[in-house]
Amino acid sequence: MKNPEIFIKSSEIAWEDLGDGLSRQILGRDSSLMVVRVRFEKGSVGAKHSHPHRQVSYIESGAFEVEIDCKKQVLRSGDSFYVPPDTEHGAVPLQDSVIIDVFNPARDDFLRKS
């Protein structure tokens, strides 16, 4: 991987349309760390899934019902959660909402274009 960007301006990063009311911006990364902003429209679903990455997520705006390992909580702007590797999790926005996800290691699957 080439040297990572040092200064990143979100206004200069295009939103990637993921379909079904979801879009994301990859805000920064190297091989061991990635920061991603994900925009959820009300009515969309962050389907339950698992992956080998550690994840910490921060609710930038809005509110979500978050499920991690069969436990649910409503989290709002300013709240955060941790997902251990290989743990099933998902999030349903209760209104238009934005979340910041941090992954270790970086999610190479987010970089592959189909």
C-alpha cells in the first residue's frame, strides 16, 4: 500500500452508494486501521453480520437500535459500542443517522469494487 493520506477532508471524499438507503465514506486507512463514515436513511438496515476485524463505532448523529451477540440497546448521538472479532452484530437506524466505524485491521473488502 502506498503511504496513507495524512490530512483528510470529508468534503473532498465522494459518498459511495451501497444501496437500500446506505452510503459510506472511507475517511482514512492504512493496512492496520480504517475509519469509515456510514450514512443510514430511516428505514434502512445494517444487516446482522460478523467479520474478523475489531470494530469500535461512534454514533455521530441520530439513533440506532444496535444488536451485538444477541443483546440489543438503543444508542444515540455521542454513544459508542465495541464489537469483538467474529461477533454477530447489526444496527437499525431509528431516524436518518450517521455512524463512524473504526476497524482493525483495515477492511480490504471495502476497497474492492465489484
